[in-house]
Amino acid sequence: MRNVMLNGSKIFLCSWIMFSILGCKPSQPASPTASLALGTLKQCQSYQGLPQDWGSLATSGMVWIPAGEIILGSQHGYPDEKPFSQQPQQVSGFWADQTEVTVAQFKSFVDATGYVTEAEKQKVAAVFIAPQQPQTDPMKWWQLQQNISWKHINGTIPPPHHPVRYITYNDALAYATWLGRDLPSELENEYMAKGFSQQQDIGPEHNGQLNANYWQGQFPHQNTQIDGFSDVAPVGCFQANPFGLHDIIGNLWEWTKSPYIGAHSDGHMGRPEATRAQRAAMIMVIKGGSFLCADNYCARYRAAARHPQEFDLATSHVGFRTIRRAP
Ligand SMILES: [Ca+2]
């Protein structure tokens, strides 16, 4: 048995002979592919949007998230984030996309299946338009526009290395199912974003440097884009977190499989279970914040932050990543 380091985690590899004799099994799955070479502006701008072995390897573009535990939520956030309990919740290990799903990845799904997204069927999506003057009414910066979709934004085709957006919950789940994957629960997303940390929350900075695409300046009229992006950024322009995940905070909100059915303090613990009535409402939890989250509005560029989102509304600021649970 060999002891090796892979993706920062110690694992055991069994040779076929030892497996036959001793029946030993890896303590956790071994990734046969290297991590994506992302994390700088130069690297993300040259990325083509498809990870190594795409189309042939079930875990292409993913890293192994080892089992662990977190206390869900934060005492320091918005009221619905405050923990129900100081008892940590256990999370089993799973594979996770290193980046938000890209336009190129989603295109490969559409090319293979002929899938038509809900925004294309509905012929409408919610689009952010920055006002020129200070505003407090969200209806002043959100517009329902026709003929906007994942492949057609303001008359242009989005670049293949951008995260796909204008994707509803059903669209995201269809893509994940096609790959034999799933969407994370809120608990799994927050565990990914907290990345080994015992802190109650994780923000968009790392070692005093901005490490996420969010909004600097006064939202919604003044975007100083100190982080380099006024709109969505290509995936992987910022350093990965300790689990090897890029943009788990900021850039786009990410769909989870957990219905939004109230505050943690009411006993909702971020798992996907829900009653039939709750599923019928289908207001889902989204996590991580987006390029539209600013200090003065929606300061939700944090691991513990959460927000309700209509499951069938395609918007400018919501994307997703998939996970694959170990058998
Ligand atoms: Ca930004």
C-alpha cells in the first residue's frame, strides 16, 4: 500500500494484487486527472471552458471534497443565517466541480441532448441593468427581457470559459442528471465554501487581497471594479479555496437542491428534504453571492449567506456547479 498526497489530501492506493489478497479499498476516491490550472487572470482568460477528459471521465473537472463537519450558518450574518444549533453537522465526502459550470460545458449537454432551457421556452429572463443614479427599488435595476438565454445575451454569444447563466433550477438539475451528478444541498455548498475552516464565515478576501468577483463601490449605480470585473468573470480568475474550488464565493450565485423554507433558527438545516407542500412552492436556496453583491447592498459574498430564488426564473446572476456523491 502506498501513501501519497493528491489534491492536498493523504490517500491510500491499493495495488490490484493487494486488493485481491487483502480486499483493501481506497479510503477515498483517487482523481486520475490533474487539477485545472486556474487561479490567475492569464490562466482564466486562456481557458477554453472544458476540463481535461471531458466526455470520457465521470469526474472530469472535479476535485474530491473529504468528509467533515461544519456548524451551518453564522451568528454574524443576516437573521436567516443564524445557526439553529452549535452542534456540527456531518458531511460525507463527495466530488465537486472546481469551477462554476461553463458555457462550453453546458453547450456540450445541449448538443448531445437537444435540451431547451426554460428561459428559451418562456422567452423571458430577468436582466440586471445598472441605473445611472442611486436607487433603492430593485425594479429599477431588474428588467424582464425577451430573447435572453444562456447562448444569447444582449445580441452576443457568451464566451465558452464564462460561467453559464440564465439557467433555472430545472435546467441545472437536467445538466447534472445527464452527467450522473447532482446539485449540492445548502449544507454541502456551505461546507465547500468554508473549506476546512473552523470560522463561522468566510468572505471574499484572502490574506488581505480580494479573491472573488463581487461589487466594489455603491450599488447599484457605481461600480469601481477594483477586482477587475464589472460583470461576470470567466471561471477561475481568482485563487481556489483550500478544497481547490474557484469562485465558490462571488461571481454567480449557485443553485442548491435545498428548498428555502425559512431561517436556520426555525430548524431548517440545509438538507434537501422537504415536504410535498414545500416542494410545490419550489423557492430554492442559492449560495455564495454574485458580482452584484456590494457592501451597501446584499453583503452576501460569504459562505454562510443564503437567499431564496424562484426555481423557474432565469437571471443574470445565478449559475451552478455540480457534485457527484461517492457510491
Ligand atoms: Ca466585480
